[in-house]
Amino acid sequence: MFVILVYDVEEKRVYKVHKICSKYLTWVQNSVFEGEITEAQLRILKDELKEIIDKTKDSVIIYKFRTKAYFEREDIGIKKPSSEDYFI
Amino acid sequence: MFVILVYDVEEKRVYKVHKICSKYLTWVQNSVFEGEITEAQLRILKDELKEIIDKTKDSVIIYKFRTKAYFEREDIGIKKPSSEDYFI
């Protein structure tokens, strides 16, 4: 399946959340990831996130699609950061 | 159609971008909006955003769907901010 994942977490957890998401998905914007993922991988990703985030303060939204064919993506402004931007 | 809009803009433009998006869509997370919108409204929304953002620094991604039926949304952690959180 294809997913779009957006997160809004407290500053101190941003790096960890970003790192977990990076293992399974492609980084497309500050706190947005997308990509093909299996049901099993998504379960693991969610479990890892649940261990890190504070459910009373942080928010993660996952939009799940059977296929990427169901949407069209339009970019305005700069495109897609590279992971190097983030971790140097 | 249904859209998910995510933005990453410089601090000083956040309020204006948020305000424009709020006119047409529902705020679901820090820099994420979603909602039903007509082609015409979306064109206006994009024009308004293009006037505000700096295309060399800011990023707006719009995912467009014919219908909401094509995806399933899953929330982890806190849900949906209310507009009051933002503007008081």
C-alpha cells in the first residue's frame, strides 16, 4: 500500500520520529513522509512510533491508500528536501 | 474533490498561509489541512498561496483525490487541533 505520514511532535522527539520514519518511507517535507509500505512494515513503524511519542502531546496522522494511482500530487515552491539537509 | 495540503514555510509567513488555507480547508495538524474543495476554489487557494510564499524557500504539497473514499486515515496520539488553539 501507499501511505502519507504527517507528524507534529515536541521538539525533543522530532529527531527520533524522523529517524524511525526514514527507515520505511521517503521524506518529502519538513514533517511529511510518503511511500510504498507493506502491512507488516506499517505495523512495525507504528509500534516504533508509539514507543517514542507522547500520546497526550504529539500527533501522527497516517493516510493509507491501496495504490498511488488514487491521487495526484502537486508541489508549489521548493521540492523535496534531501536527507543531508537534515542531519549534517 | 478532496485534498490534503501540507506546508513548510518560513516562520514569518506561517500565520498568513494558515489563514488562507483555513478559508477553504479544515485544519488537522500543525501544518496540515484537508477537505472537500472544488476545482475553482482550489485554483483560488493556490493563487493566494503563490502570492504569499517565497518559492525559493517555502514548500506546499497538495495531494488531490477524486473522492475521500480512496484512503483511510489513522490517527496516533492527540487529535485535531481546534482553531482556538492557534489564534488566541
